[in-house]
Amino acid sequence: MSVDTQDAGEDHLIRPVQRPVPLRQAVYESMVELVVSGGLSPGEHLVETDLARQLGVSRQPVREALHRLQAEGWVDLRPNQGAFVHEPTDHEVDQLLDVRELLEMETARLAAKSASAGAVARLRAICRAGEAAVTDGDTDRFIAVNNEFHAALAEVAGNAVLAQLGQIVSRRVRWYYRLVAPRREHDSCAEHMELIDAIKAGDADRAAAAARAHTERTRTAYHRPDGAPMTLGRPVRPAPA
Amino acid sequence: MSVDTQDAGEDHLIRPVQRPVPLRQAVYESMVELVVSGGLSPGEHLVETDLARQLGVSRQPVREALHRLQAEGWVDLRPNQGAFVHEPTDHEVDQLLDVRELLEMETARLAAKSASAGAVARLRAICRAGEAAVTDGDTDRFIAVNNEFHAALAEVAGNAVLAQLGQIVSRRVRWYYRLVAPRREHDSCAEHMELIDAIKAGDADRAAAAARAHTERTRTAYHRPDGAPMTLGRPVRPAPA
DNA sequence: TGGGTGTATTTTGGATACAATGGACTGTGA
DNA sequence: TCACAGTCCATTGTATCCAAAATACACCCA
């Protein structure tokens, strides 16, 4: 690892030394992974010392990762009590879905206005990879590919701010959704294909409608037939430790 | 400058808070204040040690505050180089304005659908306070009231997620705007009043249009008459330290 | 003179140490 | 049995310490 520090002038022949990623970055990513994959339950108390030991690092990078997780809504930090995995309420999930709908409709519109043939092909390839993951029953892989799809879509849309907000919101939606709702990976892929078609046609309104339909079906799947939301069982009150 | 969390009797730049608040919170707030008020210039290197000394705390809370500032787009953290005040590009500001427009139109729509007479009165009172601040030429106070107005509006709209995203985006827009654009506080107040009228009438579309007009006029003010954006003088390349 | 090199200084990244807070527990008294 | 007080302990908040990385700069040699 301790590579030459002096002759960094020629970076053409030598593989560019991959910059050592700060520990907090690695910790952040593995913790998001943990939360999203269900390795941590809502309300769970995240003890810095334990996390540090499990990850083999000191408390410092763990704390910094926790702060970032809070900024993105994954955990709640209570003063002098530490971090708790965020407990979503049905009300909040509804709000998140509303915002996701707003952001994804706009993303779809922008993408439809500017997508090149190459971009459409790339989206389609990712979507197919998602279908393959569904066929294999590989949920984790599906989720990864799904994230990739939305990232690619955001890139096509060309608004980095929109992309960043969309990613944060969408990942949270998918997390909650995964906690309570029935699987609908297959439908999801079909809906994505519909969206791609609209983008290929350059039809912004149709693309937006497809994005809206996608979110609306998610919302429907999330609610019980009688209209009541499938609940995580938690009212709005603050949770006990 | 020194940061007090509760009752240190020195001269305060930030107002003392009642509950024991973690130092990083106080540090975070005073640093946002610093950036927004123009006390720190884009591209400026924020040396943790210096900040810690200036604020009268150790490096630890400073570092944690910096991470939060990064999450909200105020600073950029480069590995092994530390924090730099974010340098907005014209392109980025345009994207931010697009997103702000999207979020505020939706906020306005929701507010129009659900606003009570009391809420309208409250909004109007805040707006009048803003006009008073303009009359007094008190820009800082105007900014504070403006933030208050948008917070109240978001509360009326009733979507906390939308409110949070909107606040982050809007504050950054206002910061950039303040860096380069001519003052238009007075127009801003008039536009807010227009929005309030639409909300009072319960007319969602008209409210959304008012919100859009508000953002569009901001964008216009931000661009030079010949159509070119007023630039901060920085192209898109990464800035030198 | 100029390009490259070695060294010193600055600054960050991470680890450890210490202080302070809050919850849990236990024991006592009615 | 229950309420309450006092104590203890787990855990967080803050400070300090050390090592690695980056920059700055003087130096050397062609």
C-alpha cells in the first residue's frame, strides 16, 4: 500500500493509485447497507462502541457516519442517548411517496427531453439486468440494480441536485416498502420499461405519467385492500429506548 | 468568537440556548450563519484547528459540524485536505433554482388546499414583518424573517419531508443569490403577498403559479440583461487549494 | 538556469482518554 | 406492594494524542 510518494508525475503508465477512502465513508456505506438490508430494525439503539468493535475501527469514524446517516433520515440522534434506527410512521411514508412522485416525475420529464439513443440503450440494459435478478430470486442484487437504474436515469435527466435528493428519498421509500409491503419486483421492471419507452419517444408528459404510475402502484401495494396502510405498528409518539 | 451552549457569560455571537445542546449543533449553526452571511468566501479552506480556536472548542465538534455542512452542500470535503467552502457554478445554481421551483410550487399547492384562516393570518403577519425589515434596511433580519415565512408555509403545506428538502435548497439558493445578485427584497415581499392571496382563495393552481413566478423572478434577477448569468468567476473544474 | 529531489511544516484522519449525562437498579420506608 | 431516593453503570460528548498524507520550500546536480 505504501506506494511511491515522490514520482507521482507519471500517471499514464502506472495505474492511478486509488485514493484511500476515508474510513468514515466505508463505515457509512456498510451501515446504509445494514439498514436497507434489514440487518437493523427500526427503533434499534445503535451503540457507538459496539458498532466500532464490530467494524474494527474506533468510535470516531462511526460517529461521523452516524451524523451523515441522520442527515439523510436513516437514524435519529437523541442528545446524550445516541443513535436509533429511524422508525417510520405511515404518515411519513405517505409524505415521502408524495415527494418521490414529485421528484421522479420531474426526472422523467427532463430525461425524456434530452435522452440520447445510447442512454436509452443503457437504461434498457440495466432494466434487463434487473429482470434477470428477479428471475434468479436475488433480491439484494435486484435492489442494487434498481439503484443503478435510478442513478442512470438521474444522470440522463442532467440535474445533479434533483438526482441527489431523489436518491435519498427513493432509498428511504424502498427501505420502508421492503419492511412491510409484498414484493413486486416484476411489476416494477415492467413499469420501468414503460418509462424507458416514453423517454425514447421523447414524450415528457408520457414519461412523467409513467413515473407517477410507478409511484402510485408502490403506494397501492403499500396499503391494505381496505385502504388502511400496512403499519409498522408504531404511532407517532417518540419511541422508548 | 466563542460558542456557548448554555450560560457562559461572555459576549455571544449566537444566542444562548436553554437546553443543553451538543456543541456540534451550536458550532453547526454558527458556521451556517458564517457562510450565509458572507463571512466565509467560496473556495476558502476551512482549517479545523483555526475554527476550533476561533469558536473556543476542540477540533472534535468542529469536524462533526463540517460533516453535516457537507451533507447539506455548504462545504466540500476533500480526502486528506479538509473542508472548503463550496464554490457554486452557474450551472449548479440553475439546477438548484429548477429544484426549488419544483418544491415550492408543490408546497404552494398543498398549502392552498389546506390553509386555515389562522394560518393565512400568520403568513401575512410574517410577510409584513419582512416588509418592515426591508424598510429598516435590515438585511439580516429580512433573511431571518424570510426563512421564517418559508418554514411557516411548509408547515401549512403539511409535508415535513418536502419542508426539509425545500429548506436546504432554498437556503443555498438564497446564499448564492446574495453573493451576486442585486437586492430585490421589496419585490420578494410583494410576491409573497400574492402567494398568500392565492392560498387564501384556496386556489392551488394560482398558488403554484405565484410560487413559480417568485422563483423565475429570482432567476431573472440572477442573470445579466444579456442573458448570461452573473458569474462567480469559476468554471466547473475543481478548484485549487 | 531549471528540473527534479529530499526535507520540513502543516493539516487531516483515526485512536485513545477522560468527563458528564441519563437510565436502571437496589434498598428502604410506609 | 408500591413509591421514592440514592447509587451505579453503560453510553455519549469532548479533549488530547499520534501517525499518515499533502503541501511548501530549500537544495542539489545536470
